[in-house]
Amino acid sequence: MSTNRKNNRDKRDKAVLRNWVKPQSIAQRTLLNVEDQLLDNSTLNEIVDGINEAIQEINRSVRERNIPYVRLNQSKETFNLDKTRVLLRSERSDNRILEDIEDAIEASAENTFLVEFYLNDNGYVEIGYADGTNLEPMNLSNFILVDRESLPCALADIFLDSAMFNSYSFLCKLQPEQKRELNRSKVDFLKLKYHDFTKLDSPFYVFNSDDYKYLSMAFFARKSENSIDLEQLVEMWNEFTYFAFPNSIHVEPPVRDQLEALVDLEQYTQKTRTACANLETGTYWLLRIHRAPVNEQVKAWLEAVFGKAEIGEEKIITFDAFASVLPLVKEQHITAFKLVVD
């Protein structure tokens, strides 16, 4: 396969979710960037693509729930931090901004903490935690260190971890103080699993303490700048929720609400929508031909799945049958929407 052809396929695969998922159904998050030069919008867009590509892969492997996709934007405004998860600043930033942030966190009904990325003048990023009680210049001993060039990956690991959190219905219902306690419980869980963080042979992060208030599970699944073990990430989150919430049960929204996320729902036939509403407990994929076949081989493949190779043809398949149509999804001949029926 040529490089150009591979790049085109990668672009199509990343674009699939943007084509059929309504923007309002995607989790909106804000990165508080107090300096223009710290992160440009093109890099931010690449980060978002990488996060959602990873989520797309997880959704193709996790049967029992949907992991929400994310959208990120940048802001300098500190008065409303409800959707803000990360603070990005450097030694040149005005420390007075911290007072505004502390006030905003205290006034926020949703925001319980910020992950602070402090870009020092030595070419490194110090990753710390701010919950409204410990906001101060990052000269603390319990930060995580990562190379400045690896900032995009570190940011991706934070927001990917946030998406995993939001995929559990019982975690989303926690109150602010319970969410802070969850962060502490997550650290306790990781201590049991890895013992001494400072002795970890991590190829990416440097842990200089074993006393943290927040850690992303994705930190420990990250293998390199271009590699993260998504299976390990999913397994760690499943282990943690069983460890911290052994009696809690995840419940997916009704199928009717899940279908509302489709950007072109009105184009699906009433027969298909009724069939979705009547599905028995399980996980399914709602397929629809999105692009005309480019050759006879693809046409025959589509006909084998749908009976016809015409744009707009629909079919519901089981979760396990998805592997047989994955190449058609990646080439964007069909869209595939996961439905989880409890």
C-alpha cells in the first residue's frame, strides 16, 4: 500500500464519526490556555483526532457501553470553568490568574478539579493537580514530568481518561466532592497495582513522588508518543470501578435516546427505527451504506451484507459480526452506529 493511499484511508477512518454523530451529543471540554503561544489550534485539532480515533477503537471492542467522543476548544476566560479540565500555563504566565481560577472552581457546579500543565523554561512540562485548595505556582514536589515535545500526547491522555470516566453512568451521577474522592481512590488503586510510582520504568512520564491527588489511567497505558495500549486502559478502568464501586451497575440510555445522536436519523426508515426499539438485550451495530461501491468486489461485498449495494440501505447486525464489515467502515462505504440495549 502506498503512503498516500494509507493516509487517505486514515483520514476517512477518522472522519467517520464526524459525519454521523451530532456535535451536541459529543462531550464538550475546554482547555484553559492563558498564553496564545503555548498551543496552536492546528495542534489541538490533531489532539482531538487522536483522542476520538482511540475512542472509536475502544467502542469497537467494548461490548457493554459506549465511550463518548470529545470536542475540545481553547479559552482564556476564567469566569466559567464548568467544562474545563486542563489549565495550561508557563513561567511567563501571570500568577494572579490563579486567584480567578480558584474563585471560578468554588463557584462551579460541575468542575471539581483542574489538571495543570506547567511549561517550565527547561523544556519540560510539570503536570499537577488543582482543586481550588492548592492553586499556587507549580513548584511542588508531587508533579509528573514529561518532555515539552510530548505535550500533545499528555493532553490526550487526560481527555481520554475523562472520556472513560464519562462512559460509566454511575460515575457521572457522583456529586462534586464524591468526584474528588474518586480521584483519590484512583490513586490508591494505582498504588496497589504499581506500588512505587518513582520506580516505574515508564518510557514517557517521570514520576517523582508516590503522593498524588490525581492520576490518569492513560499515563500507565501510554507506551510511546504514537502508541497507547487501549486494551490495558479499558482493563484498568474496569478493575478500578469494581475496586471502588463493587455494587454499582452501569445503565445505558434508552435506545431512543441513543438514536437521537445520529445526525441523519430522519433518513433512516421507520421500519429500521422500530426494529431498533424492539431489540432484545445485547449490543448491536446499525449499518447504513454511505458511499457507492468503487469496484465490483466492494459491490459484491455490500450485496452480501445488505442484499443491495445502494446508498441508504440499512441493516442491524450483532456486536460480534462487526469484524466482518470493519474494512467497509474504514473505507467509509458504510456507517456503523453502536447500540447497547440493557
